[in-house]
Amino acid sequence: MAQTAREEEIWSCLWCHAATHVGGEWFEVSRPPYLPVEMRWEKAVADGLAAGVSHAFGMFDKTLCGIQEVGMSPSDHWWLPERENACGACREAAVVIDARWPQAMRGEDARVSVARRL
């Protein structure tokens, strides 16, 4: 009998937006390390977003400021909060989320990854 592909789930915290990946072929439980605000989110792309405003693609297919558009996805580019065209509400949300990460969990040693072959 051929082995079937294992499902992977992503558990995301609504409060701090930390993501934990669970499952997959190796049944891995991993939490990516802390990243500074300018390296944490990609720019959101969707036909319904206003031109000239850069939004951060957040969790659950919404921007950090809460906009949800059909077909929205992250782009291949970072969302840069210091840019003049960055959405102010996304910037405010990013600052709040960043402040929620404990200082002790910001180092390279804070990464969590446990895997075992199924």
C-alpha cells in the first residue's frame, strides 16, 4: 500500500500572530524565529485594494488592518512599514503585534522545531 501524503496544519495565534506548523511528512512542530517588523510581512496583493497604498498581508487571508478581498495573496516583496505609502492602520497593528513578542523569545535560540518521521 502506498503511503499517503500527510497533512500539515498551521496554528496561528490571534493575539501575537505567531504561527506553529504541525504535521507534514515528518510530523514537524515548528515555530519560526522572531523577525523584525520590516521582515515579517509580505505586501498584500488583490484587485480590490486601493492603488497607491501598501498593506501588510496578515493571517487568515486579511491585511493587518482587517481588509479581506477575494483572491488576496502575499506578494514576493516585503511590506515595509517605513515607506510613505504604507497603510497607517497596518503599521499600527504591526507595532502592537511586535510589542507582544517576549524579549526572551527573540533570539536565534528561541526557534522551536521537533520532527519525527511517520
